[in-house]
Amino acid sequence: LYLSTMPNSSNPNFGIFTVNTSNPTDVTITGVGQMSLDTDVNAMALDVANNQVFLATSLVTGEVTSIDITTPQTPTAKATIDLPGTAVSLAFNGSNLYVANNTVDQQLVVIGQGQ
């Protein structure tokens, strides 16, 4: 499994690929699923246990977007979270999502289960 983001100008800007490395001299990458977002994607963090990926975006009212990748052929947006500023970096440790944004005071936002 390989996840990729591209600039918004070249839609789709989120893709899921398989990478076959069974023959190291003939590695193949195959597109599986894709979706377009109305913004740039600045970072991503994978939540394997829940089949989702979190995206840090430049959206004004949805700086963090959760994408359901249960069916990789058709990834779908699950939820968005509105934060001050623009989300520029993400980290996920299995229970908490850490979001760095570029507000004047450069906040670190922690989003835990049930929040």
C-alpha cells in the first residue's frame, strides 16, 4: 500500500497504490483508488487499525480531513475538523492525532479518541 498526494492543480490529489517488490529488478506500482479534494494536502498520517488516513489541508473550514480507505478503490471523506490557521504537519500514535498549524502562535493541537 502506498498513499500519495499531489498539488491541487493536478486532480485527483489523493491516491492509493499497490507496490509489487517481489522482483526487485522489476518493481511495479499500480493505481488502486483516488479522490479529489478542493484544496492542497500538506501532510498525511495513516491509521491502519481503523482503515483511515488523516490529511492536513489548506481548507479554511476543514484543516484536518479523515478519509475512509476500507475500500481502497473508492476512498471517501469521513469527517473534517476546523482549526485555526492551516494544518501543516500530522502525526498519529494509534490513539491521538497531533496537528501542527501555522497560526501566529504556531499551535500544536492534540485530538484524542472521543474528541
